[in-house]
Amino acid sequence: MILEYKYLRALETGRLILRKPLISDADDLREWLGLEEVYTYWGRPANKGEINPELMFIDPRPHVKRQPSHDFVWGIELKKSGKVIGLLEVFDVQNDRYGKVAYRIAPQLWSRGICTEAMERVVDFIYTETALDRLEATVDVRNIGSNRVMEKCGFILEGTVRHGKMVNRFCDYHIYGLLKDDFIRANAKN
């Protein structure tokens, strides 16, 4: 998961630093990343690397020559404490034009606007400093908080998949999309 990123650099907001996760963050990640409630609407349970975050930083096949990843993974660090309390990803980047977004955050910090703050900064970075033209997210319809984050960040509800497979679980889920043109229009009004 954590290898090399083509464009990754640290981003900042009022309360947060979004930066490349480091092996030194493993203790912070261990406090929340493997918790069952984090995966209630994720589409699958925590995997071995999420339960034991130090494994995320070990390449299981170091002898394989890899191309640099075009995906992005930021650790969400609280400026006040210096702790990594979340992860935000732009993944499955295709042709440097399209990517999917997802995030996870420590449950004790849910409903505090942290995901919205982080996502808004990442969207700004993606559409001002990369060639990506579309971001997409799938969100379980029951996940009220994440649906609100998508809407607050300007993502447009494009449809609902009923009884569909989201990763490894069957549920109803929304598909949200945000085009670079949507971002430019929204910012022209402000």
C-alpha cells in the first residue's frame, strides 16, 4: 500500500497536516485503524495490515521492480497533538485523469468536520496541481456522515446502486462524482 507517489506532498488546513504516512505512525494507527466500527460501512472488515499497521510499510515482495504508484495516501495528522487520526486516499488512479476517494478516521473524532476539512483540501490539490479530471466515491446509503461529507465537498450524487456489491459486501450505495469543471464553477462563485 505505502510505496511511492508521483505527486504526493504535504497539505495543510487550519487544524490538519495531510502527509505521507510513515512507519513511525504505526502506534497512532494501531489505536483506531483496526477497530470494527471503522469498517461498519467500508465494504469489508479490517485486514491484517490495518490491524497491525506496521505491516503496511513492509513490501511483501521487495524483489519485484515496481512502477511508481499514481495513487495518493495521506495520513491525517492533528496539528494540536501531532497524532495521525485518519487516512485519506485517492486510489485506482487511471490515465492520470480519474481516481476514487475514500477516507477513514478515528471514531472518537467523527462528526467534528475533520473529514470535510481534509477532503476539501485534497480536492483543491487534485484540481489545481494534477491532471485528474474526475473524482468518484461510493458510500453506503446508511452512512449518513460520509454522505454529508461528499455533499459538503461539492460531490454530486449521480446514482444509487441497489443491492450492489461494495468491495465484499452487498448493500445499497450511492455513487458520487466531482469533475474538475464542477470544482472550477463552484470556486468561481466564491
